[in-house]
Amino acid sequence: MDIRRVILWISLSFSILFLWNNWQLENNNSSSSNNVLTEESASYNLDLSIPEKPNNLYETETFNETTNYLAKNSELIIVNSDVLRLTFDTHGAQIIRAELLKFPESKDSKPTLLLDQSPNLFYVIQSGIIGAPTGLNFPTHLTPFKLKSSERELLGNSLDIIFEAESNGLIVTKKFTLYEGSYEIKVSHILSNIGLNTVFPALYLQIERDGNEPPGSSRFYSTFTGIALYSEEKKFQKVSFSDIVKHKADYIRNTDNGWIAVVQHYFVTSWIPNQKSMRQNEVLVTNKNKDLFAVRTIERLDPIGPGSNLKVNSKLWIGPQDQKSLSSVSNGLELVVDYGFLTIIAKPLFMLMTFLYKILGNWGWTIVFLTILIKFLFFPLASSGYRSMERMKKLSPRINTLKEKYKDDKQKFNSAMMEVYRNEKINPLGGCLPMLVQIPVFISLYWVLLASVEMRGAPWILWISDLSVRDPLFILPTIMILTMFIQIKLNPKPPDPIQAKVMMIMPLLFGGMMFFFPAGLVLYWCVNNALSIAQQWLIVQKFS
């Protein structure tokens, strides 16, 4: 088998694989279905869908140059830590806006807007109390709350934001505690029964989002945007918005551990409920136009007698997909940084990158040195492949003679060519097998560079000020195309003229895609190609 043909098919296969993956992710949000509500949730009389927007319950107001749908008589409470700016709506004590102060949308620009309640983005965090089995109306995220705390700026190590509401003899106090330098928020729900009867409450924690891709998403590569859940029983699970609409959502529904989350490229919001307490998880459509989705967990609480109190603690994360910090918040939360089926390889690669970054202090140079280390690791395999190709190159005149001799009989030509390979003890796949071994590592590194929030806003040198976006001057993609052409010239020329032309087009096709890929990924390919050329040249000199 011609080594060029094998390499060509491998390249085409992986190109198709990536294109198929991107097409699937781009179409995650196709839709149509009815609302999803389980029989168990119905027992809580849980009807918490927000009104369609806009309607007569909502009015349009101006807020930070965006239009928001805010309940009448609600008040906006803006609080700041050193890493977060949160906007609470007293209507339900919801978090309706979150800005990440340490993550500008681009260099020297305004902070990234993760949560918002506007026509362009609906993404909010909610919680409340419902009654079971009597269906009492306790304070929910649709109930007016009053702000009880006064501080709105984090001046020390922590900041408490406290809201309170009462309904049917149950006072609900929500306490949000922000910490210096942390995206983790401690949340307490304190229930006080001031009525005459025992109540049977349940606490729900909910994240609601529209099905749109986050701003700035690329059309040339895609990452997952949707819902994620974790439990010790089922481990990490992803649920796309389209699966919710199509009633195909498969996830852990009853558990006493884990967390719920909404994931998008680089960022995540997550509720981490009280562990070892039985609860019920749901993912659902929350309006009949099928463009709003929610994930929530409902925990049945102990009965509260007259004059008694109950405190329920949980945690909330609003921020980047920082694996180290996420793993300290809850078991498995770092898995929202999803490297796919090659996680077993990608995780060690990321750990190695982190180690190199601590030494070098620059993610661009970290990618360069990581590529050198990987190339060094696979040097024996690659050398074996190049030696095999050079031996085949020396046989090219004999192969061309056979081709001319059997030009009208392809079967005899193939038999004669294989006979030559056997006599010379050459494996025609010898140059291909080393590549096959390295492919899982390359794909793993692709996902590490694409998914790691550490790349976002990370500069390298000169014109590369952000490794997570495309090269603004297209210098790296151009270098990549040139190095691919050089590699092809160093390889044996295919005996088939059509195949030779296709191989010359491949750098333009593959390299052309890289004009729209993150600079960090293209940097890896440029360094890898340069090292491959050097290695191949040395072997050519040895055999010449």
C-alpha cells in the first residue's frame, strides 16, 4: 500500500471527524417540544416557568446600556468583589447579571458578561422554597424580597448579601457570602416558621438560560454549550439543549450528592447543594416558545414546627473553568473542562503544561516547550517512520519502472510492487504507523489548547496578545502552510499524478482552516512542523 495514500486518507478522515463534531455542536439548539416536568416534581406543585418576554407583568428598563425585562417594583442591587460584579433583583433575590472583572472580553475592554437578563442573553440564577404535599406558596424566585444588608463592596475577606421574604407563615432568608479572590459563593437559606402549623418545605436551586451560543463563538470550531450534572453514581453527564427539547435528556434524576451546572466555552455556573441529602434533578424547557431552558435540583427538607428554624447551606460557582479551584469546591466539578473521550491523555498533558508555565511564566513559550518535549518523546517512532519513507524513496525508480511495465494491469502492478517491498524488507506502512500512535496525543492537545481558560487573554510575543483567538496578522497560519509544503517536498513523490496534486492542495485546505483557529493551537502546529522538518532533513542527510 502506498504510504502517501494512507497519509492522505488519515488526513481526510480526521478532517471529516472534526467537521462532523463541529456540525453536531452547531446544531445542538434545534428545537420543538412541550415542557418537560416529571411526576415527582408535580408532587411539589412546582410551576416556576418565567413569563414569556415581554408581557404585561414585565416592563422594559434601561440598565448598563442593555434592555432588561424586570418585574414591576423590583430593585436592582449591584455588589462588587475583587473578581465579580453581581446584580441581584429583589424580585426573587435572583442573580440576573454577573461580570467577571479579571476576564475582559478582549484586551483593555470591559469585563466578560456571563449572566444577564436581556433580549440578547437570558442567563440567571434562582432559588426558592416550595411546599409539599399541601402546595403552600412559600417564597420563590417570583416573590418580592427585601434587602436586609447594607454593604455592597467587598472591603475585607468576605461580604454578606442578605435578602428576606415571608409567605404563608414562613420567613425565608437568603444569605450570599462572597470571598476575596474567589468565584465561589456560599449560600444559606434560613427558614423560620412563624405560623401555627408544621410546614413541609422543599428547597430548589435553579439555573435558567437561553439556548444561544455565547457571544464570540467561532463558526469554524465549536465547544459544548449546555447543561452538565455530576453524581457519584453516574459521574459526569452532559445534556444538550436539543436533547431536552426532543425528550432525550438522559441524566441522574435522584441522588444525594453531586452538582448541577450550565457550561459554555471557558466559563461555568454551578449549584452545589448540601451533600448527603436526597434530592431530585430536572432539566426542562421553561417557556412554550422553547428557547429557555433550566436545570434545577429539588431537596426535600425536614418538617419545621411552629417557632422553629432550619438552615440549609449550599455553594454557588460563577466564573472560569479553573480546574484547580473547581476541584476544591466539589468532587468532579473540574470535569466541566471537558476533553472528550481522550481525557485520560489530555489531563496529564494539561498538568505538564501547568508545570512548565510555573517555570516559564508565559503560555506561548509553554506551548513551544511542550511541543519540543512531545517531539522528543516520539523521536524514536518518528525516526523509524522517516527511515522507512527514505528507503521507499530510493525504490521510487524501480516502482516507476514497474508502473510503466504494468500500466494496463493494476493488479499485476500492485503484486509486483509488494514483491519488491518484501525482497527489500520494507513495510509500506512503516511511515504511517508512528503517525497513528501519535494521533491520540495530537487530538488531546488540540482539546487542551481549545478548552483551557488559561489560554484566554494569554499573550505570547509581539503581535500575539491572546492565544485563544486567531492570529490578527495571520502570520502563524502562513508559516504553518509553508512548513507543510516543505514537509511534502521532503517526502517521496507519489507515483500517481492525481494523488500528488491532492497532496499539494492539502496544506492549503488544512492550513486555510487554521486562519480561523486560536493562535495557541496554530503555534503548536508551526513548532511541530518545524521540528519534523529538522528531524526529516537529518535523516535524509544520513541516507543520502
